[in-house]
Amino acid sequence: MKNITEIFAGLGIQIPEDKQADFDKQFAENYKTIADYQKQTDKLQHAQSDLSIARESLEAFKDVDVNDLKNQITTLTNTLATKESEHAAELADRDFNALLDGAISAKHGRSVKAVKALLDMDSLRASKNQQADIDEALDQLAKDSGYLFDDGSTPPPYAGGTGTQGASSDQNAALRSAMGLSNDK
């Protein structure tokens, strides 16, 4: 603002002190400086540049069928949801099998495959408390089919033949003497 006042003073035009505030106010409302004008010009050039880029970008979509794009988006969304659910099911199945295998091993199951064949797998998978239900089912199976589980007792020793089964009498005599036994039958 002082620039315009200095310009007027250089031309011999003096604004009275009591009118200076009104003059500055009216001048600010009606006129802008060159710096303000340049800012607005730069904004306009930037907006025109953005508009040009937007038009070029829209040209790439000129021949695109919007309904086809919507169908593709729907298809891809459905495929993604299906894959996510399949992956979640695979993870749940893996966790269930690991839990079941661990529980069978902890109960000393002789054959995991044989024990699994006799369990109601669908109801155990659907169970809210799988660990407790698996333990309960294994305990019941151990009662009903104890042969599937190792009870921890030592098996009876192997009963060898009487000497005539599988080995010659010379071999039996040699073994008996090596063990310090008599050769009497």
C-alpha cells in the first residue's frame, strides 16, 4: 500500500491523514498488487495443466465399457472372497489335524490313521471346544478299542522255538552252552 502512496507523493498528490485509512481500505478492496495477480495467474496455469492431464487420462477410458468393468470387479471380488474362505478352511483343517495328531500321540495311539478312522471327525471339527471334545472321544475310544492304544506295559518276551523249529540242534547246543545252560531238553 505504501507503494501507491509513494507514487502519489511523487506526482505531487497528497492524501490527507484523516482520509488515508479510507483510501487504503478502498484500494485493498478494489485493486490487487502485481504479486497477487502473478499468484492467480500461476494458479490458473496449474489448473489448466491439471485439466490437460485429466483429459489425456480420460482419453484412455474412452472406449471402455463401464458395465463390463463392473462385472469384472464383481467377479474378482467374488473370487477373492472364495479364495479367502478356502484359505481359512485350509488353515482351520491344518490346525485341527495338528491338534488331533498331538492328542492321539499324547494318548499313545498305536496308529494315528486307525484311530482317526474310528472317530467322528465332522462333529469334532464343528466342536466349539475341540481340545476337550477330542480328549473325551479318545478316552471313549480307548475304553471301546483299547488295542489301538499302547497301555505302557511291557510286551511279553519272545518265546523262541524248542530247538527243532527254525534252528538245527547243533546251533541250539552252541547257544545253550554259550549261555551256560545244559544241553538237556
